[in-house]
Amino acid sequence: MYAFIILLMLMSACGVQNQADTTAKPGSSYADSTCAMCVSRNCGLEISRCTEDVGCASFLLCLGSCPLNGSGDANLACEQACQEQVPATSASLVLTVAQCRTKGKGALCFECGREALPGDRTQLLLNQSCGESLKTTECMRCEENRCCKSKEGCDTSPSCSALRKCSRDCEKSADQDRCIAGCNVMYRDGRVALEQHIACTVANCQRNCSVPSLCESCLISECPDPWVDAHESLQYFEMNDCVLACNNYTANTNEKCISDVCCKLDASNNCATNPEGWRLSNNLIACAQVRCRNSCSNGI
């Protein structure tokens, strides 16, 4: 989590010196920033590989000593000066770190002040550009600070607003699952807008509003693109609803329920009932099997 801070300690102990000329004051350097901490979490693999190379590790040390810009990220001129010192043999590793920071999972870090890249649906959902909320409760403040656009999308949609109220009213029901399922059918047109807003708050407000499952936390971190793709599709949610309903059966009948009801197979063994929902589910499952096998051992 604190890879940049730990790296600075290790590099100093090993005698590797920073050659960049910076005027950063204690506490104002990139290594000490919340932006660096977030990037370390989201780009841990890329940074770990970088630290194993002397040239790339020296770049990280140099970057960590850079002062912050007005948005909370490293000063661009200082970062460019650090890049100029990178030997050719380390350039590809440094580029990999840079791409993760600016275009990959690191670009989702709200703490760095980056805005979503045009056309990038993952960033547009998870890295919304919002003003400062005046709400007093932590959850509502985080919701408006981090998920203002998806909140507005639901607030201005009559079907989404109705679905949200209906779902909240289900908290009083003896059978909440059946009650919510009924709400989803009744206000079907508002499902995607509500689920997108929920997805944003789950991803960005875990400490403030709710704690997602270990599996969901891993999917957000390791499989952001297929996760967002799924959360933008009504067909995915309807497939998911059907599979969950089938889980009430025993193992053998559960599989038959899914194949016969949720995804009737055609002559080519393709899903005829809901091909898009099946495709999105399989994409997410494929990523989970590779990157979140332990976290999602009990299913997505």
C-alpha cells in the first residue's frame, strides 16, 4: 500500500541517490501524498517489477521526491526531469509504470486530481469530476464528492428514483430478496442508472458507506473494465438475477436451471435467451478466475 514510502527507505539504506533538483518540503513530496498511496495500491504489480530494476527504481525515488502540483499529483516538470535520467535499458519498465499511473488503474485515483479520459467508460464511471459536497454525513459527502454524475443520473430519472425508493422500502419486508426482485421488474428502465451509481459508491466510498465483499473489492481493483462493462448492461443484471434464483436449487438442478431457463442453448451451444448478459458474465468470470481466484472462491 505504501510502496513509494517503503521504497524511499530501502533506496536510502542501499545508497541510491536522487539526482533530480527539487525544492519539495517535508510532507509535500509525491511520496508522502495520498495520490502516491492510491497509485501504489492500484499499480502495485507494475511498481513492484520496477523496484527490481536499478534504473527504474532510481526513477521511482526521483519521482517520490518531486513536489506536488495543484491537483495533488507529482509536478510534471520534475517528473519529466526524472524521466530524462532513465537509462535506455530501464525505459520500458518506467513506461509501464507511467501508463498505469495515467491511463490504467492509477488513473482512477481521485486523490491525484485526474479527470476521466474522453471515451473511457471505466474512468467516466469510477473517476467522476465533482465539486465539494456540503453534506454532513460521511457517506452522503463521499457520494456527492466522488459519484455526483451517476447520482444526478438517477435523481433525474423517474424510474431510477422509484426503483431506489422501492428497494429501500424492501428493508422492512420479511423476504427482502423477493421484494427487491419485484422492484427490479416493476421499474426495469431505472435498473442500469441505479446499479451504475451503486457501483460508483461501492468502488469509491467503501470506508464511508458500505463494505463490499472481498470478491467485489478484488474485481473493482483487478478487473475494472469487465466489471464496469457488466454494470452498464441491463442484460447482465437480468442474467445475474436468473442465476441467483437458480441457486435455490440443489447443485444438479441448479446447473439445469441455468442452462434451461437463464441461457437456453441453441444448436451451436450458444446462449439463445440472453447472449449479451451471458457474454458479459463470462468476461467477468474469466478475469476473476485469473486475478481474483482466492477472493472469489465462493463465486462472484
